[in-house]
Amino acid sequence: MAALSDQLLVVAIFAYLVAMICHAAEYALGNRAMVGRTVVRPARERVLVGAGVGGAGGTGPGAEPPRVEKVPAADVDRGPGRAALAGRIAVAVTVLGALAHLGVITTRGIAADRMPWGNMYEFVLSVTFVGATAWLVVLSRRPAIRHLGLFVALAMVLLLGVAGLVLYTPIVPLVPALNSYWFVIHVTAAVLSSGLLLLAAVPAVMYLIRNGYEQGKRSFPYTLGARVPAAATLERLTFRLHTFAFPIWTFAVMAGAVWAEAAWGRYWGWDPKETWAFISWVVYAGYLHARATPSVKRNVATWIAVLGFATMLMNLFGVNLFISGLHSYAGVN
Amino acid sequence: MTLVEDRVAAPEQPPPRRPNRLWALLRNSWRQLTSMRTALVLLFLLAVAAIPGSLLPQRAISAEKVNAYFVQHPKLAPVLDRLGAFEVFASVWFSAIYLLLFTSLIGCIVPRLRDHYRALRAVPPAPPRHLRRLPQYASWSVAGSGDARSGGGDDEEGTARAIAAVLRRRRWRVAVRGGTVSAEKGYLKETGNLLFHVTLLAVLVGVGYGAWYGWHGNRLLVGGADKAFCNTLQQFDEQGLGPRVDDGDLPPFCLELTDFKASYLDSGQPKSFSATVRVDERGRPSRSATFSVNSPLRLHGANVYLLGHGYAPIIRYTDRYGKSLTSIAPFPTTDAMLTGEGVATFQDVNIDPKTGKRDPNQQVAFEGIYLPTMPDQPPYVRSVFPAERSPGLMLIPYRGNLGLEAGIPGSVYQLDQRQIRTGKLKQVGDGKLLRPGEKWTLDDGSSVEFVGSRQFVTLSVRYDPGEKIVLVSSALLLVGLMLTLTGRRRRVWFRVLPADPSAQSPAGGPDPDRAADSNGGTAAPDPALSDPLSESTTARSSFVEAGGLPRTDYSGFAEEFNQLVAAVRRAGTQEESE
């Protein structure tokens, strides 16, 4: 079972990699079509961009501003058709990848005879699986955001690659400190919220890029925004994902506090992991407040969300690998 | 943290007065402090201020690491210490940030509590003049009912009341004013928001209460009745009492370690620990209790947590006059394989029985390393397995003045290094490895025997009365958070008008085309149901328009609005058919 789990990891990474390539193909094919149009009718392109900017300003509920990439029916170009095909293949391969990913976790759990969240390798596997699953759920509800898949798949390949190459740990039973039913509750909540916050960081970053693009910026990172959904859509998606994940994160911290009381004698002790969980919580709370305050610009608020994700990464990698504390269960030497 | 958009009504401007500079300064400072922008900055500062607490060693967590940091960075450490960097979470600047933040929070939620209380008691406001300008709008015609005969206005009111009934069933807060219906829903959003912020304050109160009235002590407890421990301050190796607690407040109980069980994997990784103790609480019969890492021993007014364990070798020393003394000193562990390092001291030995005089320069001590499982080959300095598979004790004997009478506090796990440096305490002979039961005769004819070992546990005894407050507040905080993040405040209005265009609302009324569309689409009355007066009632049929306004970000409002309008129209039709 353990060997099967390791093999499935390779399958999952490979699937995400293929999905990434297909998304990139969709991106590239679409781009070529647009580049062609720009060459032929530069004036029209400008008008379309202008419409996009105007639409993003007025954010009535449900009103989607016109998108730059909407190709008029008269444009006979095989690019978009092929691009859509590549995109659909990418999504299908992502589903396969997520299934293999689920297999990795399940077989590992069976092999270890416990919940597969006992060390950092397993934690990263579970967090990325939640991220991938949540992505597919969101995608099924809003097919228009498919272009974000490139960046989701990229994050998956990177994180799983790091997990497999750097964090890999052989299966061992839990240390006594982890042997508690709170292990299931606390770590499940932490995995769920981390996975959702990981996914939420993708539209947040893309919003910042797209927002710059819609304001007419055409230097490097903003050019990535050419084919992603409209800034207002991305921003709303970012907010929805965060409002979903934040209470789960709050619960994860609270469940951790209850467990810490039983295991270490105090519910809060400013252990490095606790401190960074607190920092993340404060930053995400800041994001939600900034988002609810009309005087704070949306891109400022979204920057706070991105900062929040940076603190999550610091908590996962920085604290586990460089700072010793009570949460030293990473198992990475 | 004032949410401007949730204010029910802007407070009225006070009449212009002669400005008092001090008052103006105070008022402006208060406004500045309670503004959202300041709160956000304070939140951000709080996050930044917590970072050094995770990167630098903290006294509250590990004083040894702080001391080590002082040794490594002799110049930087005192500067950092003066800034409070080793006690970040108790430092003035960290406290200042969160106290300002909570002041800002109070300054924000008190007016909001007042506003929300008013909003809960207020009736939904009258409809705006132009319902069509709202984000959601619908209109349709309804046939007049039998009540039309009673004449003017009643018909519209009846229809409005029917609409209000539908809304009330769907738990809207409704106000009917003549032919108009105003309804609002989603008050729980603000209720949850306020609950969240109030419980945040309650968490802080609970933390503070626990810090004032709580206490804790750490204690190393060796097995056996002769080593039992009673809960008094002197018996703790290290303790911390809250400012409002003194020695007499500690609940009286005694613990004796009767058994300790640990199991390990072949790699030495621990699988389970459990300690069994005899508990004597005042006024209760003595009982036996077992506890382990994740299930502490809960006593009356105190909890006992198992932190670690190790071995205490039993060393018997027989002096040159044949007198024997036994030391059962715990050897604190230095690694995961439970290698223990410690000392066994024999102060009252080598007393000449003839004179009965004690020679302070003939005291004896042993520095030792205890290996629960010896390696197969030398050097015998590190254990290779945490359980006692083949125990061995490496002892280095010292003779001379131990320096214990000087009254200078020192570690009980180390020999006084000053005495060794000054030559008052001398090493006699090389070290020797002993197995259980082995005896070693020293140069002066005295002997030392490694008898065996006992286990010890390290315990933390704690009491925090603020825990329950924090737990309950946290649970409520989560409830409030869910309510405020999922709740959606929205309003709908309905206006029933006589279908006669001349009697339509002064706001221009419905678009004739649209009205015709709606009428043709659905609610045309069944002719079979019309009474003989139907000719006049068609003239008295009314026209309904509805508008909806989401007051918070709510993408699904259009759908809800359409369902609501459909339900209202369905109910209208049913009423007619009855």
C-alpha cells in the first residue's frame, strides 16, 4: 500500500502537469487569436478594452462586465475552438489528477492505519487535495473562470513536487502527543481551511494582475491578465472563498486550543505555530474588514488577502523547517 | 470598526457651538481611534508585533533558550532584552497595540449596538418613489376581488395585506402602509457581527481573568511512596502564580507515582505513555488514577499534565566506616533515547564513628550518565533505545567539599563547578561503567553499588479559571462569525396601485408596455370565476410593482427576489380561486 501511494503520487503530479500544459495551450492558442485580431484591427481591440474597463467600474449584482476575450461570431479563427478543446481536456485531466491524488492519501492512510495527516508530507498532500477538489467544485459552478486552471495546476505541481522531493517521510505511527481524537478534528479543519485559502489565493493574485491589466498596464505580470475573467468576477470569487474558509480556519485554531489544553496544559502558549496561526487569523480578519469598508480600495483589500496567504506559507514551511516548537511533527530532517 | 453602510441613520449634527480646542482635540482623537482605517492599521501592527515572538526565544516558553541566546549574542541580547523582545507577548508595546485595538473596538461597537437595537425595533422604511430604479424590479396586474364593491382604496389595501401575509410566512419583517408593503430581512447579519466583536472582548476578559487567578507549577516526580509530592509552592521545581493567588489558595492534594508504562517502536519512537498515581485529596478517600499525554488528571481545582519521563538510578554508597547511604536522584534526559545525566551526592558520609565528627572535605559525589540500553561497543555515552533493555551507569567519583553548605543556590543535577575549579572537590579515579547489581570499590576502601532504577515523570500542575469563559466566548464568537459572513441584509417593497393609469403613482408609474407584458403573461383572471359584476371589476383590477434592494454584497439576490415575486403572485391567484 505504501508503495502504491508513492506511485500514485507520481501519477497525480504527472496529471496536474498535463493539465497545466493543456491550460497553457488553451492560453497560448487564445492569445494567438487575439494577437492576430490586434494586428488586423487595432482600433477594435482598444474599444473592447475600453468597454472592459467601464464595465468593471459599475459592479451591480450579477452584472458581468463585457470581457475582452469575447470573440465576435464573425471572427473565423480555429484558435478559440482548439483553445476551448485544450481547456476541456485540461479540466478532465485535472479530475483524473484529483482522483489519483485522493488515491495517494487513501492508500497512505490504509498503509499507516490512521488518518493520513501525521507529518508535513501528508499535511501538504491533504491541503493540496482540498485545494484541487474545491477548485473543481467552484469550476463546475462558474465555468467562465476556467482560465485560472493554469495557475491552480501550477500551484499543484509545485506543492506536490516539493512534498514528494523535499518533505517525503516514510510511514510511521503517530507519536503519543498526536494520539487523540482532537487530532482528527483539529487537523481536518486546518487541512480544509488551508486548502481553501490556498485556492482563494489564486483568484486574489489574478485579480491584482487583471485589475492592473484593465487599468491599461501592459508590462510583464499584467499581460497574464489578458485572458482571465473580469476583475470584478475574480474579486467576488476571492471574497466568497475567503468568507467560506475563514470560519473553518477560526474553528481549526479553536479546536487546536482545546486540544492544547488537554495535551500541554494551556489553551494558548504562543508556540511558534500558534503565533503564526494567530498572525494569519489577524491578517485574514483584516482582509474581511477592509473588504467591508467602502473607503478601502478593493485592490488594497486583496493585497491583504495575498499577505494572509504568505503568512500561511510561512507557518507551513518556515515554522516547520526552521523554528523548533511544540508543533514539531513535520518529520523532515 | 464602524461599517458605514450598516448605519441606520446618520447621527444628527450638533448645533454649531463655540469650538473648545481641547474638546475638539479629544473628540477628533476618539473619532480617529475608532475609525476603520485605524483599526486596520492596529490589526496589522498586532500581526507584525507577534512575529519576533516566534523568531526569538521567549522566557515564558523556554528560559534556557533565552540564556543560550545571551551566550551566543552577548552584545545584541541585552539590547533586545531591554526592548522586551524575549517577553514579546507581555511587553508594553504589544499590550499597547491590543489595548488600543480593543478600545477602538469598544468605541465602534457601542454605537453600533445602539443603532442595531433601534433598527430591530424600527419598522421597515416606506418604499422609495421610484421602485424601478432599484436593482430588482417586477410588476404585474391582479384582478380586483369582491371587496371592490366597498369602494376606493380598500382593494389595494387588501392586496397589500395578502402580500404582507406571504412575506411574514417567509419570515420577513413587514410594514403595511395603505397600499404599500415594506419588508426587510437579514438582521441576523448585524446581530452576528456584534456578537462576534462582543465575544472577542469576552475572550480577552477570560484570558485576563485566567492570568490573574490562575497558577501553575512544574515538578519532577520519582516513583515510590518515599518520593511523593504534595501541592505546596515549596514542592515545585518551578512555579508561576497569578497576581491574585498566594500559596494558601492552592488546593491541597498529594500524588505518589506508583507506575509508569511506555511502549516504543523498534526505532525508539514512542507509541504510548501512561502514568498511574495514588491521589490523596483532602476529605476524599485515597484513590488510584491513570493519566497520559492527551488525557490529563483532572483534580478539584487543578489539572495534572504528563510532560515527560526518564530514569532515576538507585546508587548505594558504603563509606570507609561501612555506613551505607542510598541516593535515588533523577537523571534528566538529554535525548530521545532517554540518556540521562545527573549527579548523586553523599553529604553525610565518612563520619568517624569514634569522634562522630563530620569532615566537610570527605564528602562524596558521583557524576553519572545513565543509559537505559547500552550500545554493543564503547563509547558508552549514549543510550540506543529508550526502554531499559540493558541498562548501564557510567560513574565518575569526586571527593572533597561539595560546597552545599555555602548557601549558594545551584542545580541539583550538576556538581558545583566552582568547587572543582578551586580544587576543593577532586575527581578520584577514572569513570567506570556499572551494570545493575555491580559494585565498585574505590581507592579509599569505600564502595559504590548500582542497585537498579526507578522511573520519574515530569508533571505540570495547572489551574486556569478563565478557561471556561474563553471556551464559551470562542464558541459564541464562531456562531457570530458564521451569522455575519452568511447573513444578507435586504429589503423589498411592494406597491399596489389601481390599474387606472390616471391614479398611478406620482413617480410616473409603471411602463405601460411592461405592464401589458406582465398581464398577458400570467395573472389574467379566469373568466369562469368572475362574478356578475366582472365588467366593473376588470376596470377595478390593480397593478402591483415590486422592488428589491440588497444592502450587502449578495449575488443570489435576483434569484431570491424572483422566487419571492412568484410566491406572492401564486398566493394572489390562490386567494382568488378560493
